[in-house]
Amino acid sequence: MHPTPAQSTLPKIEVSPRGASRLKSGHVWVYRSDILSVNGVQPGSLVAVTDQRGKPLGTALYSSSSQIAIRLVSNEAVSDFPALLRQRIAAALAYREKVVENTNAYRLIFSEGDFLPGLIVDRYNDILSVQILTQAMDAGPVRDALISELTDRLHPASIVERVDPRVRELESLPPRESGLLQGDKHSTIITMNGIQFHHDALTGQKTGAFLDQRENYSASAAYAHGDALDVFCYQGGFALHFAARCSSITAVDSSRPALEIADQNATFNRRENQPEIEWVEANAFDLLKDYAAANRRYDTIVLDPPAFAKTKRDLDAALRGYKELNLRALKMLRPGGILVTCSCSYHISPFNFLEMLASAALDAHRSLRLIELRGQAKDHPVLLSVPETAYLKCVIAYVT
Ligand code: SAH
């Protein structure tokens, strides 16, 4: 195969046989240790990737500082990345049209899952929220193409950028503030599964709401009943979905600002016959211990902690943390109760997670029947050749 003229104008990066076989298996990352030559390639460049013999493997985005040195964007030769970005945005939107329902808040672009590594875009009704995670996506012409394509296709009231300062530091990018990129509206009301949430695009954790749990809210609400406890509730996603089915709901988080918004959301959605949700600001580990000691009992418990395993090395400690939480919850569930338990750490596989749960159940002298083993909402697509795109586990189990 001869490289096309377009490809030959790009800087070339040669990868090791291990890097080449990774790309051939459908993965899109090559680590720095598998790069053989990078002569004078500028940070964030579009590069032509070849194997050791010079055989073209595709076109990638290069980072001069990340351990993930290149992220493939195409198996073909590409000369105009902004043009490719526009096509990929169109494809991402077409996919959402097929899989997204009952909401005006969902992820429009999920990085590797949409063949746009380093780019995340969420839609919150009429506001779009952009996160840029790599040198290549931060380039001016790329940003311009992104904004103009999103505007032409979706006509949002505004577009905000959410900046994670740590990511910019890791990518050796100059510091930048979160803020509006276009328009001036930054708060809106989103609807998911018939429930409304206030959303401020410039405050809150991550991009502000946990869109990845959206389908798990409605799936678990179908089994929720009796007295419910929502642990790590943030702005009340699970608790609000349970209000129509449960007789009492207590929801716990350590973040006061999150609970204040949760309370506003609850007032906003509450129907006459629904219980008032009790919001508790506490450390969930301490609270579970205290509630267990006080012999509190529940029919439905949700556990949705932050990621315990940020790296592979944290795996054992993380599994111990998950086990402690799940053990306490299991002890507090009445027979016939529902446990909804989640992990958003990629490093914990569904198998690890189920094994941990089985062991917690054994120690708690309870048995668990798996009702549903779920993952992230479909607008966060899992690309099977890139296992890292599958990160969320949500188990719904029946406890006796
Ligand atoms: N269930 C939520 C998302 C939870 S994210 C939803 O569906 O929207 C994890 C939450 O855990 C965050 O809101 C964070 O404030 C909270 N958190 C982190 N550590 C905590 C701790 N030790 N005790 C209680 N809450 C904690």
C-alpha cells in the first residue's frame, strides 16, 4: 500500500510491534513506551502512524506529555482534522437519535466511544457543556470547528466549557478558566424520565449531573419500595426517581451545595401523596455505621460512591472499601429488599464487582439474587475494542 499524498504531508510516528498490534486489535491508544520515533512532532499534532517497516496504520492525535502518546482517529489517511471532527459530530448525533429517550439531558460526544478521543460534550436542554482533555482538541481550529458545528446542528442558547485544571496540567496546556464560550445562559431546567432538575452549567461536580446513571434511575425505580436510603445521593438522582414508589426516603451526601440543589429539585417535583425526602449531610461511611448500630432497617438501599480505584494499583484497597459499604447496606436491608450498588471505576471489572458483592453477602449472612447487571446509559457508548470506555457498573439485586 502506498501512503496517499495527503498522509505524506503529516509528521510521521513509528510505533513498536506491540503498539502496532494494539492498533490492529481495534484499540486507539499507543503508550509512549511503544513509540519508536517522534522527530520534531509538535504537541497536539495530527500524525501519520506507521509500523516499524513504514506501513501506514492510520491517523492519530499526538500528545507530547500524556503517557497515552497517540490516540487514533482513523484507520485511513486524514489531512483535515476539523473536517473529520464535523463528520464525527454528525455520526455521534445520529447515534443519539437512535438510543436516547425520555430526556433532554444526555452525552452528545463521549470521547473514544465516539471516535473523538479527548472530547466530551453534554447536552443539558438548551445548554451544551464541553470538556477538552487533550492538546489536539485544545487547538484553535479544532475548537472553532467544534463550536460552529454544534451551533449549526443544535442551535443551543449557549455553550460552556468545563475545565479540569489537573487535566490541563497533565497535558502541559496553559491554565484556563471554566466559562461561557458562546451565549450567556448558564442555568436551565432539564427533564429526565419525567422528572425535572435545575441545572447550572458552571457549578457542580463533573459536568454537573450524572447523566451516565439516567437509565439506572428508572430501571431501579421499578423495584424500589418501602423505606429507601440513597447513599452518595449528590443532587438526588435516585431519591427523586424513587419518590413515587417509596413510603420514606433518606438521602445522604457529604456535599452541602449538592444537597441544597437536591432539596430544591425535590420541592419542584413533589406530588401531594409523595413522601418528603430527608436530606442528610454526612460522611457516608460513618453514617452507615451509626445507622447499622441503631438497628435501622430499609427496603431499598442505593450505594453510588465516587471512584475508589483511580489506578490499577488501588484495586485491592478499593475492593475493601466497596465491600465494607455493601456489607453494611446488606445488613440493613429487610428480607425482600432491593440493593442498587454502583461502581464507576474502570479498573474494577464487572466480575471483580460481583465477586466482592458475593463475598459481602456471605459475610452478612444474606443471599443476593442478581436482578440486573447494568452499565452506563447508552449515550455513553461502550466501544468493544476499547475496554476503557466501559466504566460504570450498576447492580440491582434482591436480598433475602
Ligand atoms: N448518585 C449520584 C452521584 C453520586 S457521585 C447521582 O446519581 O447523581 C458521588 C457523590 O459522593 C458525590 O456527590 C460526593 O459529594 C459524594 N461523596 C464523596 N465522598 C463522600 C463521603 N465520604 N460521604 C458521603 N458522600 C460522599
